[in-house]
Amino acid sequence: MKILVINGPNLNFLGIREPEIYGKNTYQDLCKMINKKGSELGFDIEIFQSNHEGEIVTKIQEAYFNKVDGIVINPAAYTHTSIAILDALKAVNIPCVEVHISDVDNREPFRSVSYVGMVAKKTIKGHGFAGYLEAIDYLLNNNNK
Ligand code: DQA
């Protein structure tokens, strides 16, 4: 089982950015937690972060050629704007779970709109970093291969 975790813009600033919303733990803490989950499960989980929309699109396209079985994606602000990321996920047809650290439905109204949510098998919001682990479990439990 190959899982790719994609994080969008400003998530590399976790621990620094708005700690009252995203918590005090850092992006490195998040990566450590995901890698630990991977070793418990006995496989590698690739983690990718970019502040650039096009790089995220390219990474999703590469996942097709790399035969990735599932994508966990927190598109961050691109959630609410990016038809390009939605189209890339549709193009590769790889099961994906959308994750948001904060509860986007209980913040500014523009955060309730999600393009990626139109293709995601499941959306997990407001569960903090644990949402990523839930997303990985969901992909494992719903893997048809
Ligand atoms: C976020 C929520 C988005 O609205 C925001 O732009 C982010 C992070 C979250 O994880 O809660 O950057 O995706």
C-alpha cells in the first residue's frame, strides 16, 4: 500500500502560524507523527508540502505514474479556490481523503467552500493533527486492492 500525504501552503508554518487555531505543534511534529504511523503499519508514507498550486498538481499527476493507492490531502487555502487541484485529483482517479486541522465550517464563510471536497471520499475537519491518522486509516480500510 502506497500512501501520499500532500500539504498545501503555509502548513510548513505550523507551530508558528495562528497557534490559537492550529496549535503549537510544528510541521516537523506532524511529519514525525505520520512517519511513526507508517512504520507501525509497515509501509512508507511519502509526505509532500508546497506553497505552490502547480507543484501540487504535478505531484498528484506523478502519483498516477508511481502507482500511489491513496492520497491524504490538506490543500490549505487552495481548498477554497483551486479547480486545478480538483481536476488533477479527478484525472488520476486515486482515492483521496481531505483533511483540515481546524473546523473550517465554523470559521469565515469562505472556508466552508471546498473544491477538493467534491472529489474526496471523505473529509475530516477540526480533529487537529489526528485527522491525518484517521484519513490514513480510512484509506486502509477502504482499499479495494
Ligand atoms: C486549513 C484550513 C484552511 O482554510 C486554511 O487556509 C489553511 C489550513 C486547516 O488545516 O484547517 O491553511 O486547511
